[in-house]
Amino acid sequence: MAKVTFHGVGIKALSACVPPEIVSNRDLGYLIPEEEIEKTINNIGIDQRRIAAPDVMASDLCFKAAQQLMADNDIAPESIDVLLFMSQTGDYRIPATSCLLQRRLGLPRETMCFDITLGCSGYIYALSTAFAYASMEGVNRVLLLDGETFSKIVNRRDKVDWPLYGDAGTATLIEKGDYGDSTFMLYTDGSGENTLKIHAGMRNPITPESCVEREQEEGNIRNDLEVFMDGMDVFNFAISKVPKSIKRLLQETDHTIDDVDYLVFHQANRFMMDFFVKKLKISPERVPYCISKYGNTSSSSVPLTISSELNGRLDGTHTVVLSAFGAGLSWGAAIMQTRDCNVSPVIEY
């Protein structure tokens, strides 16, 4: 575990963008028996998801979110010192997508840019990185773009994964200011590498055979370039780690659950999140959900939830806890004060 505390930096503004195409999980009769569809929807809590067009990438959604954030907050491109792009679905293997976004956004050549890749816990990790850079002398503003288009790496005949994932892009502006302490606690367990994985890559080189769809476990269809998830392993991992990590975070920062105004979870599964709420004994009114209308958008789900559900609700000072978990296995939680955080409404592209 890494415990990191920052002083005098915080989230100034946040925005999100989703594709306009809505896919309803009630239309999955080709994949799930009709009599089981309602049960599936109730268990995972996902009615519908947003799916990007074939020519729309995670970077495009992040670009639009960033444009919205900069317009809503009168942010000049030359004021951005660092640009971070967090995604598992970047434009290319080479070059880094952050470099392409620097040009598209008109940021100066002096802007430091790099990509981060991690699972659904990625926003917490990337946000800690953004806070670290914003804490340094010579850096005043960091723009964190986090987006995923998992629809491009999930087979539509995979009955475990296809009902879950949606696409989104987000932008978060981190800067120096009159903020209270922010503490991040981050964890990793690489022994769970096979729980959520794309098999083909550098260690298992891509061949023509990698692109062939095959029937996998329990009749799921997938090729080696598409994501596999052991749902039960993820469930067991999450319920054993997530509540404990939040309790420890609160204990080590001298907070109680009653001090928390909002607790924002990675939107993985409604049943799991309801379990977390009961385990932590927090009022459900302080736990925003957007999973029903957007699905699991991987690492972008935490900022998407804030943009969707906390727009106009972060004026003044609030204590916020963020929590996420995913492939790696990795997980983390953060507690911070927000002060007049400007949350733009979700836009479409």
C-alpha cells in the first residue's frame, strides 16, 4: 500500500462526454434468454449504455469534455502545464495519445504530456499523479483526461462482459489553491492477473489466429484481442477489499463515515455498490449512482458519476471519498476537500 497526502492542491473543475447512441440491455434477447433479462438488469443495475461509433475513440470523447471544461471555466490553453491521458483504449500503441491531444487542444509545446494505463482503478491512480505534479514548483495546472471505449474490445456475444460496458470521456482540472489535505491509499495484487485480461499482446504475440472468434467458457464468444473477465473472482475481490480500504482510509485520516458528504464508487455493479453502502453504514443519499444509464465505463466511471450526479452540488466545501478497483488487480481510495468545484453537465458527441 502507498499512502500519499497532498497539501494545497485540489480539483477545480470536471466535465464528461458520452456518445449519443443508447443501447438497451432489454434488447439482449439474442444473448440472454428473455426470461432472464430482467433478472440480469436488476442484478447488475444497468438498463442502458452509451456506445461510441466505429470512428469515435476515447480520445475524441475526452477532447470534447476538455473543450467543455475549458470553455465553462475560461481556461486558457497556455495555462495548462501538464496533460495526462488515462485509458486502456488509446488511439495507437505508439505514439502516446496525450501528445495528439496536446495538439488538438492547442496546448503550448512546453506542456508536459504522457499516458497512463491501468484498469478500472485508473482514475484514482491518475488523479494521485495529477495531484503530485500540481504540488511541484513550476506546475500550477494539470489537465487529467480519462476515457474508455470498451465497446471496441468487448465481444457483443460475450454474455458476461457485453451487458456491462459503456463508453465515456472525462476531463478533470487540478490546480494549486486553498484546499485542505487530500490523501490517497493505493493497493496492488498482481497474483490476480488472470481475473481480467486481454490475452494477446507483447508476451503472446498477435497472429491471424488471435483474431478468430471462439466459443469460450459457458458459451461466451471472444477472440484473443477482446477482454475476458471472471465475474465471480472480481466480485469476491471487490467485496473483500473495497470496504476495508475505505475504512482504513477514514481511520488513518481521522475521519468517520459521517464526515463524508459524498462517496463516489467505480460504477461496476449495482449489487456490489449496495453491498458496500451497507457494509460502510453510509446513507445511500450520499452515494451517487449513474450505472443504470451509462453502465460500467471502466476507469472513467468515477468522474462520469460526478459529472452526471453532482452537477451543481459541489458549491462550497465538501468532503468527498473516491473508490475504485479493477484489473491488475489494483484498487485505491482517496479522501479530499472540494471547494467550489465547477462540475459541467454531461455532454454528447
